[in-house]
Amino acid sequence: MKKNVLFFCGILTVSTLLAACGETPAPASEADEKPTAAAEQNNVTDDASDDTEPETGDVEKDQEAEEDQDTGEKPFDDVQVSQGKWISLSLTKIDEVPRSDSATINYSVSKDDKVYITDVAGRIVEDQEYYDADMLFDDLLKVRKNDPDNYPNVCGVVKRDGTEVFPCSASIIETLNSRFLAVTIGTQQVQNKDDAFFYITDRMISLDADDDDLLYAGYTQIYDMERKAFVGDFKNDKPGAKIYAIGDILYYQASFRDPVKIMNADGEELASGDYSYEPSWGNCLLRKDGDDSCTVLDPELKEIAQLNYLPDKIYGEGKCYSDNEKADDGKYYSHLYDEKKNLISDHAYLYAPNVCGNLLYERSSSSSGTKGSIYTMDGTKVIDGEMEIESVTEMDGGFLLLKDGDNKILIYPDGSMSETFTVGGYASFASNGEKEAFIVDQGKTEALGNKLDSLGCPWIVGDIDSKKEALFSLIDGTQLLPYEYDQIQYANGYIYADKEGIREVYKVNISY
């Protein structure tokens, strides 16, 4: 029986409800049945940065074999594929393996009641068997062993090649940012909720422990993946504590009555006092100087601005602020100001707007339907109640996707809009027509193949009469791979292209 690991009123990271590596099984002695090893087959788009610079050059096969023998590496080429105004994309060929050796395009595979992680080419890492595995980010996986002797401390972090980042010795592991992990250790099972730090439950939704749940005492430490060490001697055993990572500094408040402590990666206290932080603030901190004044600080604790009011939200790394004020009609509206409290826009928001890159948006209900407003950060109007909006979707790179009746409209980061078109996936921009796709940078549809299948990213697969597939960029329409492949797939930041019993593996590099 699988169980969830939850904090008591925990804040810890952005979320108030955390799970250890997804779901956690009961100890073997208490389990009703043997756990079934089934890894979730997630397709996660990673931040596609790659520090490895492959060798380049056009080399014959016999030369490749000779170089492989000397260096153990293949001299693969970079394929620079697409450059748009807002998005650039390239593929880096990192491997080529026999199709039979590539078990899956996902990060794990189930076999013999166990879960094995797979490397980026899909090969099983045979000596790495777990109970389950979940994608974390950047080729890092949260894994959990079926180890009743050490339960509940069975969760760890590994790379796709099996390299250990953090041993399977924690109950809960969550990311604070790309550098820091929040690592929670269970010390002993307890009977009283007042003595417990977290609990384990069968229920999918749980707001508090009940009589059938397992209670554990414990504490949370912060692990620095860059330094490969815990942050000083920091330990938190307060379930309601706030712990955030803001760049290279850490924010900690044991309870709402306690002062905030700002620490560096060594655990040294940099500042203490009346600070506040929200993940929506663009990595800015507030230091309260009085009841109606504050100082805005960046992740290095450098002063950005001094305000004579306490903002609701902070946008653009401290360039724009919203403040909720009472109007003549007795209602409260939010306005946008700069750091000197000069009005950026005359528009009155019912609520502090959401932000997506350079775009600020809101939706408001009216008797005639749901209207919306979108402005850029400098106050330029994009739309303001001119159309019905059923949904607003934030997309990578600072794009917004609006659903307007049966159509969808793409809002670019500068506030310009595409022509109306129909979208076939989250980020595919592909039309529903069999022969046309939407080309993002050109704002128009274009024929790219006889059949178009979205891969859920800024590219699609085209299929011709011979049933061979090619790969196209939807950024500018560039053909990325030729019509040579039996199947082209995408998963977890990689393109997998199969032909003649061979699988080519490409790392996807996207920048905005």
C-alpha cells in the first residue's frame, strides 16, 4: 500500500504540502501487500542548458571508429536549428545506440517488480534499482529504495547515469532552487501529534493526521548541491517554518513570532529582522523599516528601492510594484507604480495582476462574460476588456496563450498578438489542419508536411508518403532533421530519432 508523507502545517518551500519522492510505501511489516514498482512515465521539459561542448567535424565512419578506440568518445556535431526573435533552439547530438539497447525514452523502467533508472539514451542502469523514481530537474531524479530497515529514510537524489547526488537516507527531499535541497530526516516514530514533525497517510488528500496515520519526529537540513555539503549546522524542527532559497542566500523563519534569518551557503547569518519574501516577487526581499515603509533588496541584499508603502506584489526584479488602494466607489483596486510611486498605468486592477515575463494580466467577471486585461510592464495596453477570455495560459519564454471562444491567440513578450489560430497542445503552436502549423516568429501558418504531430514543444514531426518522419521548428519553420526516420519522439529534454535499428539522441537547448 502506497502512502504519502506530509508535514504538519509545513511551509518549508513554496508549497505547504510536500511528498517524499511522490508516494511512500508503508514499512514492510505494516504493508498490506508487496509494493508494486511502477515509475510514472513523465515527459518533463527540462531547462535545456548543456555545459558539455562536443567535438565537431565531418568524419568518416572508419575515422570515427579509430577515434572511439583512442578516446572512448564519438565526435558528434552540434545542429544549430532555429533562431527567432524571442526563442532560440539548437540540438546537440550526444549519443547513437542500437535501438535494442534503448529501453525507453523516459527516465525509468519497471522490471521484475523493481524500478531501474535509465540514462539519457534509454539504457538501463543495471546496478540502480529502486522502488520508484521521479524527475527533479536537469537530469536529476528523486529515487526511493524499498528498504524497510531504514524506513522512512529511504529517499535520495541521483543523476540519470546513476551518480549519487544525495544518498537514500531522507524521508522528504524537495528543491528550494537549482542549488539547494530541503532534506528532512525522520528520527523516530511517535504517538502524539505534538511530538511529530511529519506524518504518513494512505489518503490522497489529507489536511491533518488521523488515528491510522504514522507520526514521526524529525528535522530538516539544507543540502548545497554546488558545495556537496549541508549548509553549516542548520537544522529546523518546527513544522510551520518558512525556508526559501533566493539565489545563493537562504531565508528562514521558525514561526511567525520569530525574526527572519538570512544565511549564506556556509550557514553564516547575514542579516536578521523583519523581512518578508514571496515567490511571486521576482527574487526580491522586503525589509520592513516601519508600518508603511520598506526597503527592497536583491538576492545579494543590495538595495533596489525604498518605498513609503508595502506593495502587494513586486514585478520586473523591483522595477514595478502593485499597491491596493480604496477608490471613491468604496472598492479597493490595485494600481502599478515605480519605486518613486509614480503611476505606471491608469488601469485599475481588481486584484494585483499575475505576471508572465514582461506581461501583466488579469481576468474579471462581468454580466456579459469573462473579460480580461493585459498590459506590459511599462504600462502599455495590450487588451483591456475587448474580448471574452475563457482561459489564460502562461508559456515558456514570456508568452501568453488566450482562449477566445473557439480560437486561441498568442500574446508575444512585447505585447504584440498573433493572428487567430487553433492550437493542438500546450506549447506546440500547431494548427489542427493536416498540413499547416503556426510559425511563432512569423505569426502565420505554413505548410510543413503531409501530416503534423505535435511533440509538445516548439517543434513538430512531419510525415510524408514514404512514412518517414522529419523534425521542424515551430519558431521559424526550420527543418531540423531530414525525412529519414521511422519515428521521432521527445522526452525530458531530449529528442529520440530512430532509423534502421539505430537511435540518435539529441540534447535540446532552448534559450529565451
